[in-house]
Amino acid sequence: MVKILFIVVAGKPINERVVQYGPFVMNTEAEIQEAFAEYRRTQFGGWPWPKEEMNHGRDKGRFALHADGREEVKGKTFFLPRRFKKRRNGSQYSF
């Protein structure tokens, strides 16, 4: 048996010219060129580290640094902020 899923998306036309090139979608070719120029100049906000080659090194391994300050390392325990408390059974966390 084959299952098929269809998604139909519709909306009102915006009645404006649309120009697309690469990842950019604008209304005019001039806006596309301006977007490319800005991308080349700033890299959409720039590289926040002092050196181009800034990285965490090969020994760091896989990890995730979350906005709340906790660091998740694959296969290791991680820091739990005070707002995360272990439940009485010790196996789950409440948020």
C-alpha cells in the first residue's frame, strides 16, 4: 500500500514584481545587487570572533552551547542551571 501526502498552499497575489537570484528574493534587480553588495561587505552581521579561522579545535568534539548557559556534550553530563531541578525519582528533569 502506498500512502501519498499532499500539501496545498494558497494565498492572495501580492501584485508586485518578484526577482529571485541565489538566496535573495526582492522586488527589483537593483535590490538584488544591493543585497549581494551588503552580503559581501558584512557577511550578514559579520564573523563575531577576532580571527577568520576561529574554531573550537578538533579535540572539543560535538557539543551544543545553549542560550541559558548550559553546555551539552555528546556522551557526557552537562551543567544544569538552578532553574532545572531533578525530580525525586532522579531520572528526569523539571523545567
